[in-house]
Amino acid sequence: MNRTRTNDYSPRTRNGSADAGRGGSRFGSPAPRRSGGPARSGSYGRRPAPVQGEFALPTTITPALPAVESFADLSMPEQLLAELGRQGVSAPFPIQGATLPNSLAGRDVLGRGRTGSGKTLAFGLALLARTAGQRAEPRQPLGLILVPTRELAQQVTDALTPYARSVRLRLATVVGGMSIGRQAGALRGGAEVVVATPGRLKDLIDRGDCRLNQVGITVLDEADQMADMGFMPQVTALLDQVRPEGQRMLFSATLDRNVDLLVRRYLTDPVVHSVDPSAGAVTTMEHHVLHVHGADKHAATTEIAAREGRVIMFLDTKHAVDRLTQDLLNSGVRAAALHGGKSQPQRTRTLAQFKTGHVSVLVATNVAARGIHVDNLDLVVNVDPPTDHKDYLHRGGRTARAGESGSVVTLVTPSQRRGMVRLMSDAGIRPQTTQIRSGDEALHRITGAQSPSGIPVVITAPVAERSKRSTSRGRRRPSSTTRRAPVRQTVFGTAA
């Protein structure tokens, strides 16, 4: 589709450099690279203070195509439509039905939808459909999906893999914490679509293992988190390397002023669609603030963890996560820790155990606040209240996904009450507030809390995993017919 790229912003080239000096343009030259910024994808240093408030959404000049109510109404390859049926995806979610007609036509898209609203297929199906039939040269992908964390990269890859396979497109996942040599090899072998965190992709480009000059479709997923984490200079440097006339899609759960630069510099006459208000209010989600005295907080936390069913518990620091996890294991609760100090194989294994139910409590820092999809997770607990309302919304977004119901519970001590009132106001949420103590009926009613067994437990690798390890420790080399090929372990659901 031939497009005349016009918009209602000040004239500029696609890389945002035109008229940099006129009237003190708000953009000027690209943002300077911060020496103190994150050097590795997925790392979590002190975040820059987010710019509060929403920005004025761009006005679409070219009218958007109408939404569809069926995937069959879209101009997509038959293989993709057939795969949707095999995956049990019968009808598009609102953000998919609204944006796909336009993204399939090559339009730039700015989409906002709460986590779990279907954003992955909203951009993924369009990218795959428009790339189908093409073949990438070594080190030169044709499509790029930028995400802020390893976990989200894995979820996006897992969600799109069956659809990419159906149209014979090759995906490569490029994230920190994993073998850069193996990732470079995947790019040398040719990959039409790359799912990447900014830091690791930059490393591969600097090594000469990847070039972005053939990327015609670029997606930014969870752009607000990339800005909050200090990745903006890396993101803009990467976007300046893709084809200037290419298609851009930006999807996020929140659209605050940190994302404004990306929208104005890189999106041309975008179709704008917002499924939910920025507060992410979800009618199937209950919000509870439980007032608890500090001396009783640990006992209440342990009783919640001992409930029937799975729960994610968020704390502020890696040390606090490790300490609570050990206390829960000593109390008889099957818990596991997830934070940035764990290696990627450890994080992958922990998430797999949580998804299968081998572990019932995931104790985590904000590393788990986005990019993790677990079916039928009905409770999230903020043991430590978040300091930012966006963190609250994304932590809570691990439950009540895809129309399911769930509860978000925050434990608040007397000294934290005033700050929690302000945070909830910023998030646009009116929670139910309850004074509780450990052993209370109210605590059981809201969370399913119960007394733990008190019998210490040890989390071991599942039987299947242990048997694989034991068979690989012998001295005999497996025959060529039985030698295992490397298989990427899938730990997230394929829900978009």
C-alpha cells in the first residue's frame, strides 16, 4: 500500500531531525546517551522519575477503517486464520477488532489497552500477515518487536510462535541473560521477525551481528515501561536505524508524557485506539486495602500464602523476596522467588513451576509486574505497597486477565495509609478497605487465608526434568537418532 506520510505535527524527517533549531523544537537532536543508564536488557537500576499525566493524543487525519467482529472479515493469509481456529481464538478482542483492519492496511497505530486485553495478537497478527511470503537475509530481519523485559519478550515469542510457524516465518528472541552467541547464530541463520529488549539488540548491532536497515514493520510493546526504565535513548537510537518509510505500531497499557516523544517523533498519522482508560479499571477485578499492624503483617502474609490456589506476592527488594520465600518454605508453603538477581534459566524454571502448580506462591519484585501470563490466577498481593500507581496497575494486571475475575490485595501498615490513599486516587481506583488481623474471618473471606501446615517443604525439580538430567549424566554418547535437539522451553501461556 502506498502511503503519503503526513501528519498534524511540525515538519520533520522520519528520524525526527528536521527543523531541530526552529523555535527551540522540543525534540532537537536525539537525546544524549546516559552513562548511568541500564547497560543490559532486563536490568533494574533506580528508575528516573516518571513524567506524570497524560499527553494530548494525536489527531488522526485519515479516517480509520471500521472495526470488525470476526477474524474472517480481515484480509489475512488463510494459514493465520486456520491457526487462530486451532488455538481456540474464535473472536477478536476489542483492541484487535479495532486496530487490525488498519494495521493490516499498513497504517501506523497507537493502541492503549490494559494488560491482558489482547495487545500481543493485535500487533502480532498484522506484522506476520504483512511479512508472510518474504525471506530475510542473514543478519537483516524484516520485522522488529521491542519490549522492556526478558519475561515479556518470552511471552510475546511464545504467543506468536504458532502463528509464525503457520506462515513459515522465523522468530528470533534477543534478550540479556542468555547466550549472545546463540542469539547471534539465529540472526546469521536468518530471522524474519526479531523480538528484543533494547540493550541486547544494541549489543548485537555493535558486534555486527544484526542490521535494522531492512526492518519495514516496528512494534513498541509497553513503551511506557521502557521509558520509565531509562531505555529511551536506546529505543530512539534503534528506531532511527529502521526503514524510515516503514510502519510503526506502539502499544501500551498507559500513555503518559514519557511516551509523548515516541508518538510525535515516530508515528505518522496514526490510528488511535484506546480500549480502557489509563487507570485500567477492570470490572472483573476487586481491589482491597487491608489495614494491618506491622507486628502482625508477617503472620497475615503467611496465612494468605497458605491458601488453596496460586498467588503472586510482590515485595520491594530482592533481599525481602528471598527472606519471605524461605520463611514460607519453612512454614510449609510451596513458594519460589523471582527477581532480577536470578539467572534467566532460574527465572524460566520458577515460572514454569508456578504455571504448572508445582509452586503455589510466586514471591517477586516488579520484574514480574509485566510480561507474565498465568491462566486462572485469581489473587495478587502487594505485601509491600508499590510507590507508583502504574506499578500498582501492572502488578494487579497479572490477575483478571482476558475477562476472568480476580482480586488485588494490598497490605498497609498505619504509616503507609496516607500514601496508599494518594496512590489509589492517582490510579483511579476506589478500593474496599478492611481492618484485619491474622486469623480473622475477614482475612479468610477476602483472600482464602488459612493456617499453614508448619511442616517445612523443599522445592525440587519436577520428575520429568530430573529424569532428563539423570539420563544426560552417563558417559555414553546418545546415538544420532536419539540425540536431543535444543528446544526452547515455553513457560508462558499463549494467550495474547
